[in-house]
Amino acid sequence: MSKRLLIIVFIVVNTVAGRSQISANLSERLYVDAEVLTGSTWAHHKAINYLLEYPPVGANFRIGLNSNGSRDWQIDLNYPRYGFGYQVSRLGSDILGNSHAVYVFIGSDFIASKRWSWRYDLGAGVGFVDNPYDEDNNPLNIVNGSVTNAFLRVATGLHYSVSARHNAGVNAGLFHLSNGNSSLPNWGVNTLYFSFDWQYRFSDSLLLNKVTKEAQKQIRVTLYGSGGYKEERPIDREKYIVSDWHINLWRKYRPGFSFGGGISVFYDGASKKMLWRSDYEGKIPLSDFDMKSHEYWSLGAQAGYMLNMHPVYFSFEFGVYLYSAVNRDIYNRWLLEIAVADQIRVYGGLKSRFGKADFIEYGLAYDIFKMNH
């Protein structure tokens, strides 16, 4: 199954699962949103500087549902909005070209009054670029090595309720495009943007449930196993197997939030090439370079934070390497999990070092222990 198809399956499953949460009349909860944006693509490596000729510009179109409090996590997250979005944007030069993205999102209010609200939004999906690296036709694009990429988006903004159905706002955020080193080159796009958006609700009233059950805390021990592939410099189109095995202890202290941490074991088939490149490139052929089998493996420890939006879970983890033969230091992990059974979830995610992707992963999560208290 191709990477693109896997991501689309995630989105479709999320849609079907999300439909089970709709208990109020759709017309009362439905809204549409249009956004125009501009900003600056972050040159997180000096080699990218010469590619940035003009400020990126773009537009976002979203269709979503307002929560009505039918689930306790909805009340805990302050009645979030969730749905689907489509973004189109120029990336900063003719060499980089344009991008398109389809994604799922969730957002809510930090603070809200009758007229004003301070909001946040999180989005994840699949992005496409129309002018990726090509050895013959576009060799200068060292940012995007493939048409298909993972897409992440975070934003916050100040919104004003013009009327019961109309809302306008100004926002600031970041969107990221990367193929997770599945096809080099892949410095990735990190664009800081400012935007203006307008939102229209199809109803001027929404009946909210404000009664929650007694808060139930939970401790959960989850085993994760995932795999993927990547390329490594110098570019030769060789694919290397990668895997990520980790175990986390999660504590759900509120219906919508969990925190936790654990231990990770990583396998990276490109480690040999990375060690060779650092000390022996140009001295001996890669085929003659020898390394010990344990040097393909790394050990790390992480802490994380999770949004519980059953059957969907979104987590962010920050970790440090306890052992790595190729001298890695820190890592981040973004995961989107979807429940398929009581103790089993499928997930996809991006492992990275801040703005630089390492690989895209797909796998299964299994709760080996769960206790409510």
C-alpha cells in the first residue's frame, strides 16, 4: 500500500468514526470558514536562503462542526470545532512551486466572551507539491524530494463575533510539509504565516450540554510498534528500513487530556551510511565500511502530552537519546491514533528533530494495561 493511500485511509477512517459523534441536527452545528494568508518560509538551513524569492501566500477553506457537549471530552476541551480543510499556497519561489493539502483539524478557545475569543487550531493530513526535486528538470529544489508529503498545521488567533452567524479573525501559525526522508532531498517546508479568516455558521443557535459525568481518571500502559523507510545522503535512491518501538505510561487526569512518558528503541537501516559519511566518505567505498550490528539501534526516553478525542487521539512527545552510535541528541514525535477496538489503535506519525523530519511511521498501539480510578 502506498504512502498516499495509507494517509487517505487515515482520513476516511477518521471521517467515519467522527460521524458517530453527531447527535444534534447538522444544520445547528455546521459552519464554513475561508482564510487568506501570507508570511515567511523559515530558512532553517542556510542552503535554503537562496530559494526564497518572495513571501508565500495562500488560502484555506474549511468545513466543520461545532461540538454540542455530547461527550465529556468535548466539554473538557471547551466545545471544540473539528472537520476537514483544504489549503493552497505558493511556497516562496518558482523553484519551490505551489502546495496543496487536505487535512483534518480540531480547534477550540483558550478564552471566550460574548463577542471575543482567543482560539487555537491543530491540523494534520497529506500535502502535495507541484514542482518537486528532479535531477534533470528541477535540480535546485533541495526542499521537496517528492510530490506527496505529510502536512502539519498549528495556529492561534483572535476572533470577533460580528453577528450570531458571522465571525471574523486574525491568526498566526505555522505549517509544515515533509516526506519524512522517504525521497531525498528533503529539508522540508516550515512557513510562519499571518492570516485573516471569515466564518459562517448555518444556525444562530446551538443547544449545549453542560452536564458531565463524574471525572474518571485513568492509567494506561501502551506498547507502540511502527515501521517505515527513508533515504540518506548522498542521494542514490537507496531505501532503508526504519522502525520505532516504544512503551509509554499515560495518565488521563481529565476527560480530554493525558500526560506521560516512556522508553523508545529505534532501528535505522541508514545508520551505516550516516557513520560512513561522517568519517570515511571519500576514503573508502561504502560497501567496504564495516560496523557492528548494535550500531543500527538507538535508545531514547520521552515525555508526552495527549488530546483524548475518542475514537481519535493526538499526541506530541519530546525525547532525548540515551544511546545513539550516530550521535543523535533529541527527537520529537507527532502521532495521530484512531481506535479500532477497545485496546487497539492504528496510527501514523512523523518523527523529527524540531523542524527537520527523520521519517514517517505507521503502526499499531496496544494497551497492555489499563486501570480506572
